Amino acid sequence: MDELTKSPARAPNVGVALVYTAALLQGLCLVAVPALSPVLKGTLRLTDAEYGAVFLPQVLATAIAALIGGLLTRRWSLQALLVGALAANGASQLALLGAPWVSAAHVFPLVFISCTALGLGFGLGAAPLNSLPGLLFSARKDSALVALHTLLGAGFCIGPLAAGWALSHGAWTIYPAALAVLSITIAVLALCLTLPRLVAVTATASRVRAPRTQASFWILVFIAVLYAFAEGTFSNWALPFLVEDRALSAAAAAFTLSAFWGGLVFGRLVVSAVIVRVSAVYVWSRLPLLIVAAFLIIPEITGARSSLLAFAFAGLACSAFFPLTVARATTLFPAHAALMSSIMTAALMLGVGLGTFSIAPLRAILGLTALYRYSALYPLVVLMLIGVLRLLQVKSARAAPIVSTVELKS
């Protein structure tokens, strides 16, 4: 059976706090392993090959769990999926916390398990975290979703700082321990609260064509994958580019990467306020132009200051594009909103994984400077796909079910 979302007129304050805190916590958990890489590769002696390998199961687990989570919304509530996601996040941090207490031969398997559990948590959380903001704030769905992704991005920024503080004080285990406790605590709270539920659609609405049979669905998937190529190129290859191609110090390069994530968070905050008055579709369709500009600017940087400004601008350009893509997908397919949220997350992870790994062999042929220039093709193709999507919009809107909604409580 398909589902349709429905939100209460006014959101319970505790429920809102829980959902948005869960998003912040998700971001903090996602950067745990990269932020603690000095101790994992130094003290715990993970090799470069082992350290790189632990991220593959995270990408795969996220994609698989996101798809499964989207399908489970037909039988499970968003609340149950959120609890499962938080539990998986907690398990990932407990596994990481146990790394110093096992033999050297077991460190890699334990970190591997940690990243796999983290992928499961991120994937299962896709449906509830992308659906609940619109349910809690029915009059400002797009803005509410961008605000949630702002907190997710804030976790990316705060996490390395918090982990760095723990590392500098010789107590790195404080970071995963705190995240484990928070994850479990919020999971227990989520069990006790009342959050909005999905409402079954009527018989008329249930006859709507499945998303995968419509061109708009596949266009949105390709848009998400191409955007992920772009974001992954900015973020995952920034340090090699800045250190090896532009001769920046490791500290300056790391600060520049932080500027990218900071720009992304600030941009999402700004967009969440702007789209209260300006069409979300208008903002969504213009952001790829800024991404094109960022890809053309970055190859021209020469020093630390220009690098900082260029990557901060790249973060602003990327900022709200993915959450607005999710919002567009759920708007065009309202009877499959939770499933579409999960599919967009799976597409994002697929794109990040493919984009990051495909650049490695291309770098040997073209070099990173040229690759940044050629990567401007990603947002250019996205612009063309958005144009095609606009042509199909009227047809897709007519195909979407129109049903009355009723507030339900879990």
C-alpha cells in the first residue's frame, strides 16, 4: 500500500526538538571516523588501505538501508524507523569506542563494523528525517526540510572541532562515548513521544503509477547522482588538491575544507529563510549556476586566502541543492513521499561513492586542476535535466493523487 503524509497544524515543541537534534547528531556521527583518523591511523595503527576500505561499507549500507527504509514505511511508522536509525548510530559509536580495548588484529574489523552500522543508521534515518519536518510544519515544508539539513551540515562542522578538542586532551574516546549516550537517549525519548504518522491513501490515489514508471522519477535520480559527483569532488578531493597541487600546509588545507562545510551550512540557513518568501523551485534551479562558477574559480586559486574564499563559495553554491531536490521529489510524488526521500539519499550516496572513486584513475591522466574544470559539466547537465523536468511537471502533477488528509497520532 502506498502512503501519504499528514502533519498536525502545530508541532509539539519536544517532538520538533527531538527530530532536529537527531539530524545534528547524525552529522556528528558521520564525521566520527574521519575526525578521529589521527588516532585510528597512528595509535591504533590502521594502514592507509584499511582506513580507505572502511568507508565502502558505509556507502553501500547507507544506500541499501535507505531503499529498505523507504519500503518499510508501508508497514512501519516513521517513528519506528527513527528509533532504528538512532539505535544503529549508537551501535556504531560503541563499536568505535571498543577499538582501543581489542588486539591490533581486531581494530580494523571493529572500525569496519562501526562504519557499516553508521551507514545503516544514516540510510534508515533518510525517510523519517526527510519526511517529519514537512509533517511537523505543513505550511513551511521546504523551509523546514532545509533547516533540518542545516543542522545535519552543522554536525559536519562541529564534529571535527569536538573530536580535535578530545584528541588534544588525550581523551579521544570521549567523542564516541558522548555520541553513543546521546543516540541511545534520543532513541528512548523517540519511543515515548508522539510524532506524526503516514496516512494510507484512498483507493483512487493508490492507483497512481509507481514513481519508477515515470520519466520525472529517473530525472530526479540522475540529478541527485550528478549533484553528489559535484559535492564529492569539492569535499573529498580538496585536501589532495590543496596540499599537493597548491602546496598549502595540511593545517591550511584542513581549515579550507572546514570553510567549504561552513559555507554549506550558512547557505542552507540563508535559503531556509529566503524560501519563505521566494519560490523554492526558483532557488533550486539557480544553485547549479553557482556550482558551475565554483568549479571554474577553484582551479585559479593560488594561496591560502583565495583557497578559503573559493571553497567557502563552493559550499554556499552547494548548500540547499540536495534538500531542495528531496523537497521537489516529494512534491512531485506526494503519495510516495517517504520512499522518494529514501531513494534520493541512496542516489546521493551512490553518486558520492562513484564520483570519489572514479576521480582516482582520472587524476593520473588529467590532474586535479583539469578535473575541477571538467567537473563543471555536472551542474551544467543538472541544469538541462531541470529544464526537461519543467516540461514534464504539469503531466507529473496531474498524475499525482489528490486526497484529503487527517491528522493521526502514533
